Amino acid sequence: MYVESSSDSAHKVFFRVLGPLRVCFGKREVSLPESRQLTVLAVLLTEVNKAVPVGRLIDAVWGDTPPVTADKQIQTCVWRVRKALVQAGSRADLIETVRGGYLLRLPDGSVDTQLFEQLRERGRFRARAGDPRGAVDDYRAALALFRGEPLAGLASRMLEPVAAYWAERRLTLLEECFDVELALGHHRELVGELSLLVEEHPLREQLRWHLMTALYLSDRRADALAVYHAGRAALISHVGLDPCARLQELHQRIIAGDPVLPADAVPSPGAYQGPVLRGVS
């Protein structure tokens, strides 16, 4: 799924970085087997439509120990990436040589990270406008773009912060999505997914709050309390802190048998309207 940004179908290319790096022309994938080529392309994708200095590409590939021929090897890598893309059907000038570096010129919607942001924003617009079900559809479509860890398999110190950034964006959007889905009454359906996420991220208190809420609303009060105590033990063991005030309040509400979601958790219809996102449906 991607935004069609060019009228010339032969030139349409879509890059996937929310998982192993992939280059797609429709249903076809372009093979770039050498890790250096993939690393160079990944760095260019992190700076789409911006000039990337050769030195930055050298750092990404070799770190602090580049060979004396690093400049020429980067030039060769870029030439091979260009050749593979052109053979697959891209424009010859997709990667431009600029003063001191290279520039990957792409229309909006050509990278899955761009599509992720478009869907996330439209989901937020729909939530504010009183369309929670539409918001969940967009959130889930955005989350489905992830196919594993971002930029998986690329061993570059320079790319590690980029991968961590997008992994965090995914978790944050999941938390937003759970807020809306719980308010819509989807608590029973969420228990399994949330249980796996809490096991994977035991110190993430927002996810634990969602799991406790889903269990409590599913008439599993004892399980919800057990999740709280397991989280408290993990926090004390790892960082020496008690759970946050929100978790503690939820814990007390569950003990008392009080409601845990406000009546206005699902936004009521409003006048706010977001922009129309071309090609996203």
C-alpha cells in the first residue's frame, strides 16, 4: 500500500524501511544483496530530498575505520544502487550527484515512513472529529506497515538511532490506538495483543495500564491486579521506582470496583476537519 505520486507508472518506486529495507516496484522487489549498498541507500532514505555528504555515508558504512579508498567505494555503491533501480524501471536521476555528496529525490508518499505519518495524522483528525472507528482503521493501517524491527539486518551505528526512533513511534501509536479501542469496548479482543506487548516491554507503564484496563473490563479482576503487581516488581527491580500515579490510581479503582474509563473517552462529533490525504483510503 502506498501513495501514487507520479502519473508515470513505470517510474513509481516505494521504499520500505519499517522492517528489513526493501525497494518495491508494484509487487516486484529490487534485489540489493550487498550490505554496503543497502546501508548507503538507508542513509539516503533518512534524508530524502536532502543532500547527504559523502563523509556521512562513509561513517555509516565503516564507522571510525574507513579504508583509504572509501570515497571511491561509496561512489561504486551509489552507481550500483542507481543501476539496480534503473533496471527495475526508475528514473535515471532518482539519485542525484550534488556537490560533496548525493541526494535521493522522491515525491511524497514514496517511503513507508511517510505513509505511516500520513495515516497517523488522519487517524488523529478522525478521532478529534468524532469518528473513533475511522481513527482505529487509520491507526491499524499505519501499524501494519511495520514488518519487524525498522532497518533490520543493517549493522550500522549511524542507523541505530533511526531504527530506535521508528520503533518508538510504533509503540506510541499503539498506545493511542488502544485508548480509542478500549473506549469503543474492544477490551476482550485486545487482551492477547496487550499481554504480548507488556511481556516484551515490561517497564512501559502505559501498555500495562491498557492491559489492566482490558482485563478488568473483561471481568478478570484478579488477573488485572496480578499484572499490576508484576509491573511494580519489575519497576522496583530495574529502576528502583514504584508505578506511576496513573497506574496506582487504576490499581485502587480495580480494588474498589469503580469504573475505569470516563464517559467521554470517545470524542463526540465536532467541527474539526483535517486535510484530505491524496491516495490514502
